[in-house]
Amino acid sequence: MTIWDRIYLTWSYGKTQFLVGGVYNLLCTKLLADGFSYAFFVDAFILKAAVYAITLFLVKQFRERDAVFFYINLGLSRRKLQLSVLLVDFFTLAILLTAVLLLYGKA
């Protein structure tokens, strides 16, 4: 399995979480750019954990029970896929907020 196959499978597994997380990331970036505050930088990550937990709960509730067996049969565990979705989502937020920090932050 190539790296592109893994990226595609991770995207197809966590598409809903990526979309909700992406909207949250862009909203936090916009809010931080409009009124810069170092406290908001930390609050964004705390709220991100809560939003991610709620999204994960809702995805698990509404996903078909047998849909996950597709990934298991390919040799991918749900935990590894969930961890990769989580890491990509949090790293995206960190990169966006760091860019705002570097552009608008006062030294």
C-alpha cells in the first residue's frame, strides 16, 4: 500500500471530522487575526478538543456499523486511522494559528 493510498483511505475514513475541523480551524484563524490575543491561542486548542470529542461521538453514532470493516479488512485499525485524523487536524490548527501569530503578533 502506497502513501497515497493511506492518505486517501484516511481522508475517506475521517472526511466528516476533517470538514468540521477545517471549518473550526478557519473560524479560529479569522477570530485570532481580527483581535489578536495570546490567550485565544490556548483557548482555541482547548475548544478544539471539545469540538473533536463531540464530532467523534456523532460520527460513531451515525456511521454504519459494518462500514468500518472495510478498513479493518485492508489491515488498518480504527485507532490508527482516528489518530491520524486527530494529528492532521490539530497540526493544521497549529500551523494556521502560528502563521497568524507570526503575521499579527507583537514582538
